[in-house]
Amino acid sequence: MTRFPDLKAMFYASFDESRAATLLSRLAPLSESARRSLAQFIGEGSHFQSFELVASPLSLAVNIAKTSFTKGGDLWVKRWCEAIARARQIEEDTLVPPMTVIHHAGLTAIVMPKGQDVGRDCAKLLNQKLVLTAKALGHAGLVMDDYPQVRQANGVPFIVDWSDLALVD
């Protein structure tokens, strides 16, 4: 039996769009480099900076798109948002976490559970779930053009980097 429904319920019990919007309002006037000094800063990749939003029962990661991601323009961001919306509909036991995209103060962010490192002992399970996830994304007309970065929350593994998710043309 999967614990994913529990994670989904915990995510929606923790997610308050107004709190996420307040965080975006505070971050919007700051440069990407200045944001790195904030206590909420978790880390960053090529296209997103991550910030922790402490919540109960589950802390959340607010992943804000960097200019390297949004430079593709509004159409690019809109297509990515459509891909995220389609991925959210996948209900199978995959590595697709509960998540939502918000736009506020000129920023685009994806909010999901805050993940911790996945233990080495679940490599076989992760490989099975990666195959299921790739198939489910393909059936939904999506492709992830990157290696999956997997973390876990409450023992439930999920992909944390969705920057390379795209609709299949």
C-alpha cells in the first residue's frame, strides 16, 4: 500500500497560497544572488532557487524560476505550466509529488513538499518507480529531459526538479 495519498493530504493541509505569495513578495525585489543569503534559502540549480516555507504538518519547498528559466518568454512558461498541470493529474504510484504553480509579484514558483535525501537502501524501489514515472509521463504526453533528482518526505520518494518537463509535440 502506498503512502502517497497521505503525502498529498499533508501537502494540501500545509499549503496556503497567501503565505507562498507573501514569500514571493519579499523575494521579488531582491536579486537572485542576494536571495542566497536568506535563512529560507535551501539551494538552487540552473533554473530554480529553492526556499523553505515552514508549515504544518509538512514544510514546503517554494522553487522560484530564475531568469535563466523565464528568458524563454511567456509562451515558454505557459507551456511549462501546462505540462506541470498535466503531470499533476497522474494518480499512479509514481514519483510525481503533489505540487502547484503560483505566479505572484512577477515571479513564477512551483510549490511542493520539502524533500530530504533518499537513503541508499531504497534503490530498487526507486528504479521501479522511475520506470513507472517515465511511462506515466509518456502516456500523459510529457517528457522529462533530465535525470531525475529524487528526495523524500515522510518516507515517500518524489522528483524535486521539474524544470525540464515538457509537452511532447
